[in-house]
Amino acid sequence: MEKFILPECREGFEIPPKILKIIFEEDLDLSQAARKVGLTEETKIGNSVGIISLLTNGKINRKNQIKQSIEMAMPRILCPQFYR
């Protein structure tokens, strides 16, 4: 089986600066910071809907966002000769 080196993935979204500030200044994880700003009451958002769902009012769910990220990485995996 051929081995692939996964490329840097640029598919993503921005965590709100207010949440990032809390994460870095108070040494909290994403779930803790999201609770602190009032985004959720969940203790582990990664085990439930994920922050993407919270930030889009449920319009994008975590499962679909992960699927889309993998799909966007596929061209570099399938045609690496064009990405060197």
C-alpha cells in the first residue's frame, strides 16, 4: 500500500478572538473558554456538537466540517506532482 504524507490543511474557520484570548491568558481549553463567554453550557463541546455548530447556530455540524476538510485535502494527496 502506498504511503501518503498528509499536506498542511488550510480548510478551517476562525475561533473568535475573544475566546482565543481567554484560552491563552487564562490557560483554559476551548470548551472552558466557550463556556466562560456564554457560548455553551457543555463541558466538552468536542464530544457533542463541536464549536463549529455553536458558531454557526447549527447550520454547519462538526461531522460535515471534518468531511469537507478531508475532501479539500484530497487533491494534494491524489495529485502530489502538482503541489511540489
